[in-house]
Amino acid sequence: MLHLRYFVAVAEELNFSAAARRLHMATSPLSQRIRDLERELGQQLFDRDTRSVTLTPVGSALLPIARDVLDEFSSIPWRLREATREQRDTVLIGIPPGLHPELRSRVGTLTERVQEQFELQRWPGSTQALVASVREGRLGLALARLPFSDPALEQASVMSERMGAAVPADMFAGRDSVALADLADLPYVAPPKEVRVAYFDVLERALAEGGVRHRLCLTDTGYNGMSEVISSGLAFCISILAPENPIHGYQLENVTVLPFTDFHPRLETALVWRRDRADSDLKDLVAAAREIFDGPMIID
């Protein structure tokens, strides 16, 4: 290998003195090593006189071969590490819209904790889609909004967030809270079915029992559309109260979220996984997740 390195240096420099400086050696031993290589191969590699050095046809043929061999030799350490290290499994964890920053941070902690064994990747979706994907094995874990029920799944509550009324700010100027009676004449708008979690069905019944009976139905839109109608003064909705929740990123200028005085809705988030996988291929991942997400955290 050393003789090939010497050959490549001289072939690229076409000057023995320059090649010797590049190799941090004297010119005389370098010339001797090249003669040794030529004797070993039984071929002349360079034409040299007092003024110039050029490659022979054999030397020109050897140069790309020598470069390839040296590249292969140099790659041995990392190829050996790749061949002997434990292979990681790629696992997807489901992430619902509006996930609290603290839960997102704990996903990052889990990713680092298990990185030697698992490559954990995030996958977005509605709670309904995420839970179905965990059940079907496409996702290993998911953070999902309660309630949901499936005998094949196990869950652990990880966060409880207080909810308030997202209302037109100009209509409730100077208010720091709101009662259900204050909303009786303002239609309630729920998220469209494709992004709505089951808990909003519970909220609808509670609002009706509290005297809020008018409804505004939206289709083919999401949280942006809801914020538009609230900002326009057409409706109100139920939203996360804590300002650090990213759901507030959808909030337009004339929208504010006020706590209730006589109604106490909370959005519950759980970590979910398949029972059978917690005792088999995802045993270590689920154990680490349960430790990191130990809760629930109460956000008021």
C-alpha cells in the first residue's frame, strides 16, 4: 500500500522532489521505492531524465487502479464500523395537531434516549388516523387526544390542558373570563369532522345543556377557517387556553381565548401503543417512553 501511495504522489506531481515534500520524505528513498515497485511489477512506470518525469503507458494504466485500491483501503475503518454496529429499526411516532411544546420536547428526549436501537421519526395526523395506524402497526407509538378505546391498545395519560372560549375580541373587550350564558346568542363552531377529536362531541353536548344551542358548521377547512369566522364575529369555539400551545398560531387579530367561570373543559393527551408490541419488538422503546412521558402534566 505504501508503494502505491508513493507511485500516486509521483504520478500526480510528475516531479520527484515535489512528491517527496508531499510525502514528508527525502527524494532518494522515494526514487528507490518507485524502482522497487517497477521491479515487483516487471514494468517501467515512468520515463525520467534530468529535466522531466512522464508516465509510461503502463504507468498511465496503473494510476486509476492504484487510486481505486487506495480509496478502498482508506474506507476499511468506517466500513468495518458500519458492518459491526447494531442495526437500528426505524419507528414512527404519531404527532397530533397543536401538540404542546413540552410534549414535543419529550419526543426529542425519547429520540435521543433510544437512538442506539431505534431511529424514531415523527408522523403527523389526526387522532383518529394516528390511533388506527398504531393498531395496524404502521406507527409504533402515538400521542393522541382522549377519549379513544381499543382493546388491542394500551395508553398512558401524559397531559391535561385547560380549555377556554375563543371569541371575537371586540365583542368581549375588557373581559378576562366568560360564562356559558354570555355565549348563548353566539353560534358555536366545532372543528371539521376530518380534524375533530371525539372529545368535541362531549363538548357539544355539554354546551347544549348549558344553553348554547346555535351551531355553525364548516367543511373543507381547518383551524384557519375557524379563526376566520371567529375573527369576523360570527361564532366562537373551544380552544386551548395556554398561550404557548402552537394552536394559537392559527389565531387571527380579532380573536382572544378567555377562561370559563362555570365550565371546565380539558383536553387530555395520551401516549398509545399496541399491547403485544410492548412485550416484543418495541419493549425497550415503550419502557423508555413511559419513563420520559411519566405524567400526566397539568397545564392551566
